[in-house]
Amino acid sequence: MNRQLTAIIEKEDDGYVALCPEVDVASQGDSVSEARSNLREALELFFEAASEQEIGARLHKEVYVTQLEVAVG
């Protein structure tokens, strides 16, 4: 079974950090592509190893990624 999940990737120092907010799993890599690939692997391992109860407890069914404008200064 496949599941569509969100990947948020941010530049951090000399690399990239990738986060899946639906289950709070993160990984990293030297490039965006590597961070994304490593996150996919971490998610696959999580779903293989986690119990149904753990998945149910951690899974956020609705995640929204958006931008907003704020006053600064």
C-alpha cells in the first residue's frame, strides 16, 4: 500500500533537513535530492517497524503547508 505524505526540506548549514510532519519523522542529506531520498527510506523503515497503535497515535491526517505575510520590525 502506498501513502501520500508531505516532505518539508530546509537548508541547514552545509546540508538539508527533510521532515514529514504527518508522522514527525526527519532525515537529512547533502542535497535536496539526498535528503528527500533519505526521508523516504526513514519513513519506509518507520512504517515497517511501528505498530498500528504507534502509527495511529503519531499520524496527523490533515497537514497544511502554506505561506502567510507578517509585519516585521
